[in-house]
Amino acid sequence: MPPEKPHWAQLYSEVVTSGLCTGCAGCVIACPYDVLTYDDRASFRPIHVDEHGGAQDCTYGARGCTLCTRACPRFRTWEAECDTYLFGRQREPSEVAGQYIEVTLARATDADVNHAGQDGGLVSALLIWALETKMVDAALVSYLEGDGRSWRAVPGVARSRDEVLASAGSRYTYSANTLAYKDAVEGGAQRLALAAMSCQASAPAVMASRKAGKVARRFELNIGLLCSKTFDDAIFTALFDKRYGLRREEIAKINIKGVFEIWLRDGSYHEVPLAEGYEWTRAGCMACPDFSAEHADISAGGIGAFDDWTLAIVRTERGSEVMEAACADGVIEKRPIDDDPAAVTLLRKLSRVSRRRWPEDADPGPRLVAKTEVPLASR
């Protein structure tokens, strides 16, 4: 029998409508025929255009195109393939937060970048450094729509320090930053950085491992954001406003540190119990097993005790080179992860929680967790 050539029909049934789809939009940007669109308002899922096979099939796929399945970081044995491509072996069950070279604490040295960014501005500093050293031509990021008062996150392109700083900060509603790929390339960018949530951060690696064409080859730097979940837009009106009187247009900043930390434009600070937000968890996050952005070059998140330092997991040789060069150039500074052992404990705890979301009837690899784990700080 000829080898199987899975395409949209299989992706639609096995991922898009099965509960595994995170909405990363990897399939959309990889499609060479522009027959995939994206619902960025409600489902946050790819949609196949009717005139080329309807919702469930694809005329190009029937003729042999498999790029959408090769770009999907939830299709079949995605984790094992990414691991083997990036690290030369599969993740051990004890490596609950994925494989890595170094775990450290880091932050931007520039006061403006530190202030504009989240938890020390590490990600913003690295993107600015990559742009200014010409490592990349553009970064795929997210912005707040309009004047920012809607708190609706939208994908966009950053080509300068000012644009990176305009994109800084956390949203907690979903933006498929990969969708900015087309705008970046049409604007002349050839070498790209991606700064995105964990599900999206697996897309470049899975594309490369499955030889999904020139899209994968354009990603020079992949920064993944630690992410346990995002929330539906309705959380602003149904929870923050209705229960606590916190109107979205008055919110200046949001962070999550065991609670929703909310700062208003008048300078006041408020807390909302994190558990109260559970019912607004975005559907695409309910089965995601990857808290720690395990296939990024560098994974970053503010989960430690220090509000102005970012926990950084350096995973690949490229990530290590970037961190060391940015540090040597004085753009960032680091301190040992042993300074914050609670951050390591929380990283492992949240990674275990996410792993156990992965359905038992899917490929078992992403769900596997050992009873004992090698301490990250001493590895």
C-alpha cells in the first residue's frame, strides 16, 4: 500500500474538532493555497473555505498536499518528533518541564524596557537585541487592539524598539501571534522571531521536524511564554466588571501571581481570586499539556518570588547563544535559579497539572509524568 498522506480531512477530525486544537494557527500560515482562514473572535480555530472541499475536506489535500498536518503541533506524535529534532532524543517522563540547557533568572538592564515589560522585561529586551543586532528583521508579537482599552489581543509585527515596547506586557486573552507571519513577510522580513504562548512556540519546531517548507526556515528565534491557560473575552464583563466593578476600559495592567493582579488607570490595585476565572477558560486550553513552552529556544515567565525577574529556561544551543550574547552586550542580567527555589517548585507543579490534561486516548507521550523528577536547580 502507498504511504498515508494525511491532510486537512485528518487534521479536522483528529485535532480541530476533537478538543486538541489550541488555535495556534500553524496550519493557516503553512497552507500554500490560502484555503484556511481563522476564527479570531469565538472558537480561535482554523476554518477551511467551502469552495475547496468544504469544512471537512480539502481538494488540494486529496491531491497530495500535507502541509497543514506537518505544521500542526498537536497532530499525532508531535511531541516526540519535536523533541528528537531539537534535542536528539525524546523527553523522559521525569522531565516534566521539557528538556533544557539552563534554568536561570534574568531581566532587562534598561530601565525603560524593564518597566514596560512583564516581570523584568526579559522577552522585550531579547527581541530588541535581536532586531538591533540584525539577527532578525521582525518579531511576531501581540498588541492590544486600538487604544488598548478593549483588552482584545491581536497579532502584529514589531520591527523596532518602540514597536516591541508597545507590544510588551501580558494579555491573558488569546492572540495567535503566528498570524502576523504574512504581514511580516509581505513587509520584506526574511528572518523572524516569534514571541508567543507555549502552544504556538511548538509550531516552528514541528514544521522543521516535518520539513514543512520555507515557513519554518524563516524562524531564527523562538521565545515561548509559560502559559497554563488563557481566558475568553467575556471574563472582563462577567467577572471583573459585574462582580468587582473593574471596568475593562479602566484596567491598565494585569498579572497573575496566584490571583488576578489588576491595576487601574487611576493607580489603584485590586485582586480577584484566580479560581473564580475558571469558567472562562478558553476551550483551546483545556487539553493543552505544555505549560513550559517546551519547544522554544528560550521559555520565559514570571512565576517566581521576584516581580522584576523572569524565570528563563534556555533549551537550545541557539537560545544559549542568544542569552549569552545579550548578557555580554549588557542588555540583560542573570542570577542563579537557586535564589528562588519556590519558582522551580511552581514550574514543576504547573507543568504536571498541564501534562495531565492531555487526553488518555491521544498519543500518550505528552501526558507521561514520572513520580520522581530531577531537581531543575541542581541538574
